[in-house]
Amino acid sequence: MGTGALMLIDQESVFYNPAAMALYHLNKRMSVTSPNGTSVPPVSDDFKLSGSSLTYSVLQDEHNENELSVGVFFQRLSGGKNVVTSTFGVRQTVVEPSSTAYGLSLAYSRNGLLNYAFGVTGRYLNTETFFPGNGSLESPATIETANIILADVSAIAEFPLLGTRTGENATLIRVSVLQTIIGSRFVFTDLAQAEPAPWINQSGIAVLTEWGDPSLRSISYLVSAELYSDVSGPSQQFNSSVLTGMEAGFFETFYLRFGATFDGDRYESTIFSYGAGFSSIGLLKLIESAQTRASKKRSLWQSIDLRFDIAKIPNQNYGKLSQTNSWKVSLSWYK
């Protein structure tokens, strides 16, 4: 239902928005995501996206007003099995073209009445593309490889619309922007296949309302809308889509979401999705609130947050992405 900055449970996803990494670390010291994966059966039986990330807070003041974070990650996209034929159309072998990305992110945030953050990601991408040809001498099946370097910059701002963050009830506005600003060309072995790097823009807004004790919100509700666009391919085709969604959190432990993507350029349909998540830190807060509160330092187990998140596009006629399944496990350590 949007980038990590426009969600409740996946706020610091370095894969999608480096600025969120710093703004939502707050009193976290380290976060590990491994593994995460997405499978898209209708496109290919083994078409998968997977990856891992590590983020670390390198600078934090005692009041959590300033934050400097770094993150590293990798992602791998497997395009499924393809048959390579000889120049006479005879099957030779089966190949699995893939793309692998390695990234390094840096972000700074300032927390106050207005929370804001800036982030940048450098991304190195090695990609293999399968060109099936037609089995003739002039057009044989080939595997082409290319390398490219991309850079993304992002910004997030969050401010109260009603109430305050420390009050019983609060309504916040969250704005997020990400822009690809640097890109070389995809240059394959066959120069005729070279094409410019994609230019990507993501901009969105979300309204978040929270009720209950600020140390453990009983209900959190978020509604978001995002515009995603890119200019890609050898013809530099413009593609755009609108992502909308809503998400509810209960005692910072259980999360439910529903989303819709309006995409007429690629899939010519509206794509619906739903998901759920769990956070152990909320459960620990519930247990602590049920006990006698005392001024004690957090134990090791009270400083760990285990999160599990799943999402699915239903098995209906929602374009090429129907039946897509996505999941992620993350582990965070608090100061």
C-alpha cells in the first residue's frame, strides 16, 4: 500500500525509503531484516524477489531529537527459468536470468514539533536479461548482462494536525517524497540493447490517528495515498500508478491493512491487496502494563522487537500480479 514511510508496521524499510530509516529508528539501535521475499506465480512459477538489510543508528542524543543512521542491503530478482535454443531452434539449456542490487544508505532526522528526515541511497545493480530470439542465425537466443549505478534521495516530514504526540489522542500528517536523481545507462553486451536508467518518483501523503496512552497506543489508524511514476525502457515510456490504502494497529501488536493500486499503464486493471503484521514489542508493553510498574532498566528481552509481516494480492483477475505473496521478518534492538 505504498512505501515504508506510509505504513505503520514497516516504517523503516531501507529498501524503499532511506529517510524512513532514521526518522523511525527513534530509540532503536539496530534493525535486521532477513529474509524477505515476494513470489509472483502468474508471471512465472519461480519469479521471486528477495533480500536482506541491516540498519544501524550511529548517532543519537539522549532526548532522541537527532538521529543519524546507516544501512546496507541487497536484493535479488529471479526472472524464472527460460529455455535457450540453438540457432536451429533446438533446445540447448535452461537459464535463470536474475538481477542483484547492492545498496548503501545514509539518513539524518530531526525530531520535534515537526519531525523531518533526509536520506540518500547508492545502488549498484547487476542485471541479466534473456533475449529469446527466434532460433535463426540472425536472431539466436542470448543472455545479456549489464551493470548500472543509481542514486535515490528522499525526504519525510511529519507534524501534528490535532493534539500532540504525548497526548491521549493525536492526528498526524505524514508526507514522503523519493526521487531517482543519478543514473548511468544499461549497457548490455549487445549495444543495440542499451537503454537509459529509469527515472523514478514517489510522492505520497498519509493521515495517522492514534488513541490511548501515548506509551502504548490502543488503536492506530492510517490512511495513505501515493503517486508513483517512472520513465523507463529504450523508448523512455512514462508509466504511472496511484496507490491507496488503510491500516489499523491494535496495542502496537497486531496490524491489518487493505490497499488498492490503480495502474492503467502496465496491468490495465485495479490491483487489490491485503495483509497483516505482528510486533512483539507491543505485546511486551501489554504485559508490562498489566504488572506493577517500577523504575527498572529494560531486560534483554524487553529490548528486542520481532516483527512479522505478510501481504497478498488475491487470486482473482487483478492483472498479472494476482496471486502475489509477500512476507518479511525483522528484528530490532532498542537502546
